[in-house]
Amino acid sequence: MMANKLSRNLNKQVWEITIVDKDEDHYYQPGFLFIPFAIYKPEQVIRPKKDFIPKGVNFLIDKIEKIEGEKNQVVLASGQILSYNVLVVATGTIPVPEETEGLKGKLWYKDIFDFYTFEGSTRLAKKLENWEGGKLVINLAETLIKCPVAPLEFTFLADAYFTEKGMRDKVEIFYVTPLSGAFTKPKATAMLNQLMAEKNITVIPDFYMQMVDNDRKVLISYDGKEVPFDLLVSIPVNKGDEMIEASNLGDEDGLNFVPTDKHTLQSKKFENMFVIGDATNVPASKAGSVAHFEAEILTENILSYINGQPLEAKFDGHANCFIETGFGKGTLIDFNYTTEPLPGKFPFPIVGPMDLLKVTRANHYGKLAFKWVYWHILLTGKKLPVSTNMSMSGKEVDAN
Amino acid sequence: MTNQLNNNTMETLKSNGTQIEVNAEGYLKNMNQWTPELAHELAQNESIELTDKHFEVLNWLRAKQAEGTALSIRKVGNSGLVDIKQFYQLFPGGPLKISSKIAGIPKPVSCI
């Protein structure tokens, strides 16, 4: 995304752009949600990265050992050293089940699964095919996670999946979260808590998991509460790339997220280092839409930086997330650093066609259409017909 | 201290004759109005008897808030003062929400 944008804007006689990636394949991560329920097949979410690299950009497959910010260089596992004038860190976040005692124990990929990885979602699909029912627990190990709405969507889709299989009466669904409700911000939480209740899903809030007891098949919280499970779908602690730690670039949470100016997206440590997406520690959602909106700001600011001008583009924390709610319907939230998700119409007032904080069929089609948008517009660095910073247009400010 | 605090309904508290402004959930609007005495009163509302260890955590939270650091339970667990389990023991229920209220700082926000 950034390479596509920058290669269009930089003079190729002067600038050389190199992308370093450890993986040749690009995964459409939002698709992982649909694999366990056989809505997408695994092969539908993978494409070779080289198809998206613009002409004239170097593409290196290698693992990054560390960034040496003081020396303006990146050390690769192969031993190669790349020097840079400007660095964009886009190393993302990964689930780390090892952070929680007993999570990656003897039940891992037997009765305990993640779905934020290709392997986890494909293995879970096989498990669900033949699962006979019982207590299904969806647990968030931490509040700070990639795509914070995906666990909700997983839960709603599970309800629909078991209903359509004619076995919903054999499955009890529990949504166990360290948050005080189904979501964080008040209006969205009220709406989502209500939806959970309608679908006969039990929300267990304020549950901060300390460990999993594999023998008794229970989750145990730091204050000694227990939740039993037959099948646990875990959203493990999320961390930034381990290379961030090796480069001494992480913040004091110990989660390897890079301290970043939340408006300019410049690293707080090095002025020629910029950070995008879920690699940052900015207080925005770790969602794909955020990375897209940030890319617009970041492109402007990098161009300002190399021209010796002040960084004037300011990111407002804009996130826009479709939430699948099952049975061919979905809802939509649109928010930023200071404005919580509100009801209303999106992207245009009155006509929508999407409804914010309402469950509709149009929102579901929006979600499915997003896959095409992702491959054809986002990755290629084109601009969406949605404002980069959040718009209040169409939102109902005083609605309850 | 003569005033019984009821932070569910009041929007101002009175402590030692001083009016203290709080929001609807009982969080101080101005962290500079906080005093250790007020902390004892706020803790009583949560049925917590404050010890020196509580104050170490409260002062750490206030210092971090003053620096503009976003707080989390994990961060308190990494502070070197208490681990997460001890934090729960000091402030049972929702340790970060309760300790923030007693420390006179805003309710922690989640970014998602």
C-alpha cells in the first residue's frame, strides 16, 4: 500500500524503494473469520505478494533481524544490511498464545483454537465440521487486539452456523472478555450487548485471563473466577513483531508496539522513521481500515519530511468496521480518537446506503464487497471514496 | 472527615470543606484536586482500606497519567510495584477502573 503510493509520488531518479518481507504470500486476513464456517475456502484468501509490488520497487524476501535506528540501517537474517534515508515500519501484530499459561498446552489445536492465523482458522474449520456441541467459549486474553470486532463477528457467525446445522440447542455460547461489556464505547456496547442477548449468547465481562487449566478445561482469571469450556476459541495476547523488541523500539507495555505520534505517525524516537497500522502504539483501533486511512496521511507526511517541510497532515484515529452478525446481515461502525461509534447513515446522510449501529442486509453486502475492494483498491494504494478523516455527516449525535 | 461520599448520584463531593467536581461515574474532573485524605474517602466507597502499597500504586498511576501515558492493567503489572494478581488483590473487581477513581485520574479508556 505504502510502496504503491510512494512510488507514484517520488522521483525514481532520486529515490529507491525497497520492501522487505519474510513471506511471499499475502493473506487476506479479514477472510480468516469466514474459514471456520466454510463460508470461504482457504485458497480464497491467499495471493502472491509480488502481484502487488509496483514496477521499479525492489522486493526482498528475508527476515528482519533488527532495525538500527541510530545507524539508519536494517539488518536482515541473511546478513545483508540495508541503509535507508526514510524507513516505514509496517510489521503488524501477531497472536502470541505463549504469553498465557496453559493456552498453548496439550489441548492446543485439539479443543483450543485461534482463528486469527491461517493455520488456526483452517484447523478450526475441520474441528467444527464434526463437533457435537457443548460449551463454546470465545475469550479475549487482552483488550488490545487486532481487528477488535472480529471476536464479536465470530460469535455471531457461530450462532448462525450451529442454527443452520440444526444443533444450536446443543451449543451454549459464552463471550468472555476483559472489557466491561461486548465492546468498549457506550452506544456500540449497548447495541451489541442487546444483540448478544437476542441470540442467547452469554457475555461474561471483566474477565482478565491468567491461565488455562487443560486438565479441568477451565479458564481462570487473575481474581480467581473460572469459566469451563468444551471448545475454546481464543484471541491470544497480541504483540508487535519480535524484531521490534530486538531493535529496542517497543513501548513500556512490553507488547512490542512502536511509540508513534498519533497524529503525524512519525516514530517518537527517530524523525526519519514512520510507523503504520497495528505496528504503532497509537490509541486507534488495530483494524485494516485504520492502516488505509493512515496511509493517506503518512504519504503526505513523508513527502513533507523529505522536502524539509513541517508534517502537516494529521491522523484523527478514523476507523470504519463492518460487523457480520450472521444470517446474511451485518452492522457498521465509524469512529475516531474522540467520537464514539454513533447511529446514522453511511457514507451519505439519509440515503446511506449503509446503516450505522443497525443490523441490515446492506451492511453484510458491504462486508463481502470489501474483499474485492481490498485486493483491487487498498493494496494497490488507490483511494477509497470515503474521507480519510472521519466525517460527522449522516451521524445522529443526540440519539440514544 | 464528616461527609459521606456517594459517587453514584453526586456531581460534586465535599472533602474537608473543599468542593471536588466529579463526573457522573464519580471520577474527579481535575486530578489536581486530589489529596491522600480524599483517596481514603473514595476508597471507603469501594470498601477498600488503603495501605502504603495501595498508595505506591496510586502515586505511580498519577505520575503516568501526568506524563500522558495510556494506562492498562498490563502496564501496572510491568511497573515493578505489583504483579497483576497483586493488583487485583489490592483493588478487587476492576482494578484499573477502581484504582483510577481513587487516584483521582480519569477512567481509563480503551481505544477500540
